[in-house]
Amino acid sequence: MAFNLTERLNQRRVGQLLRQRLLLDSPQQPLLQVDGKALLSFCSNDYLGLANHPEVIAALQEGAKTWGTGGGASHLVSGHSRVHQELEEALADFCGRERALLFSSGYAANLAAICALVGRGDSVLQDRLNHASLIDGALLSGARFARYQHGDLTSLEQHLERISGDCLIVTDGVFSMDGDLAPLPQIAQIAQRKNAWLMVDDAHGFGVLGETGGGSVQHFALKPNDVPVLIGTLGKAFGTAGAFIAGSDELIECLIQFARPYIYSTASPPALAAATLKSLQLLQLERWRREHLGTLIARFRQGAADLGLPLLPSQTPIQPLLTGSSERALHLARLLRSRGILVPAIRPPTVPQGQARLRVTLSAAHNTMQLEQLLSALAECWGKLSD
Ligand SMILES: *Cc1c(COP(=O)(O)O)cnc(C)c1O
């Protein structure tokens, strides 16, 4: 396949799988300016509406005045500022862990964690629907790699039977394309019984689940020992950018010493850490954001059920509507867009063949009227879909 670019692009085009980027002229918010038109968006992972919050913006501006714009060097050389340190300590506190370590992206954090923990001769077991960065981390690590059926404890145990030596079990907390939760209490039990380590990527859980937004681990009231390696990302509910790994002092020290994506990458701008400190505060204190989001989720599910739409069993702001074929997903997305509503069609290879869908995401920034607009547009458009 190497270098035959035309052929590869054509294959994508023929399969209706070619992707295109939207061009935005507005910040992340429910009403987006796209190609000169206002569209009501249900696309963003800005679950709490913090990506364009005046206090977070002010913190970023203040941060830039104090710290400038660039990270300058890697953390191990001269890029580790006091405000990075403060954010790491605040995130560790927030997660109830000894320490936390900042990364510039969730993708890098996942590569780092897996590659630092396992290598040749070890094993990694992952849920089949895990995020691509987790899969890539496992491949890069050189460890033996297997995937168990989605959320399936029996399948997980069967795989574990065949493994000797160190094993890392890795799962999303909330699955990014389905919105469902991993059965973490049961997985944690199995892991402990088998002497395996459990790593949870809670990119879509933090801020959204749990009393104070502590994510899946807080939702299930799990202890640090249950999930020794915890990943959070900052570009979703936190409304900024970057990611963190939280765990024991020893785990974090190992990552600092051995994780190549950490060692060989420039520190993110310190001003960004200042902004994230503010959004971490808001995320914990402003419970109304989670409550309002909960109301929107319940109303959407009720409304969609009344229309007979094929919902997946998700309690989170990720509410996919299964369409089956990519064509149907694209058709529905186009019909909605012609009514001023933006919902992305998600197609293979992001989801399995035959499971294309519209991925509706809700945000605390939506009001109830906007949600009713979505439901009435779905009522009109769903019937117009061809089989
Ligand atoms: C978005 C996401 C990531 C990647 O995080 P970035 O900070 O966007 O690189 C990792 N894991 C999951 C489950 C995600 O949804």
C-alpha cells in the first residue's frame, strides 16, 4: 500500500469513508459558526461548557502574562514551571492519588503509560472498543496483546487464563463511541485476583460522572488500589487541553524516568496549566453543570424513545443513534444539517463494520430549547431515511 496515495484515497471515497474537516469561525459552544452559517452543534466533548468560559479564559490570559506562551523545553530539561507543579498536585488531590503527571495530550499519556509499564515478555489485555491511542500504545510496547469482548468479564477471564507473567488490563472508563461504562468494580476484582494491574482511561468520565466530577472511579466508589493507573484528559470536560496520569508516587516516578513520550516532548504552555487549574475548580464546585447535563440526558432519551429511535444503553452525554450503514449515517447527518443541526456521522474504522451511527453529544452549555430543536429535527428526518 505504501505510496499509492491516489489508490488509497479513492478506496476511501468509494466506500463513503472519506473524512472532511469543518471550518469553524467561533469558539466551542452550542451555536457554531461553520462555513459562514450558524449551526446548532451536538458534536463537542466540551461536556460542561468550560471550553469558552470567561473565568477560564481570564486565567489563560493572566497565565500568559505571568508565564509567556511557550513551554520552552521538556519537563526534565527546563520546562517544568511552578504552575505545572501546582496543577499536578491539584489533580492528584482531585483523584485521591499520591501524585499526578501532566502530558500534552491523552494520546501521548496513553502511549507513555503502557510502554513504561509493559514490554517484551509481558501482556496487555484490552476491551475491544478501547480508544485507538490505547491500542497503539499496546502495539508500540512490544508486549503480547489481546483484546477481550466489549465489557465481557467471561471473555476477560478466558484471556487471563492463558497468560503467565505480568499483565496490564486496560479499559476506557466511558466508551467514547457508545457512551456506556466499563464494569470497573468487577474488572478490578478480577485483576486483583489474577495479580494483574488495571489501567483506566477516563477521558469521558472526568467532570461528568461522580459527585464532584471525579469520574468513573468516583461513580463506582473504587479505591486507588483497584485502579492503580488512572488517565484523565483535559480537552473534554475540563475545556482546555492535555492529559494526566494519576497513581502512586512510585508509578509517577517511573513514568518520569522511563516514559519516552514524556521525556522527549516539550512541556505544554504553563499558561494552559493556569487555565486548567481554574477549570478544575469550576468543574468541582459548579455542580449545577452536572445536574443540568443529567436533565438533558434524561430528556433526550425519553424523547428519542418516544420517537422509536435506536438508542444504545448509555447514561452519559454520549448518545449514539445506530444507523447501520455509512450511507444512512451520512444521509441522516445531511438531513439534520439542512435543518441547521450539526451531529457527526461516525463510520468505520472508528466503529465496527455495520455499526455506523450518529454520535449525539450533549453539553451543560445546551439549553432545553436547543434539545427540543434536536428532537423535533430527528422526528422529521428519521422517517426520510432510506433503508
Ligand atoms: C479523546 C481521547 C483520548 C485522546 O486524548 P487527547 O487529549 O485528545 O489526545 C484518549 N482516550 C480516550 C478514551 C479519548 O476519548
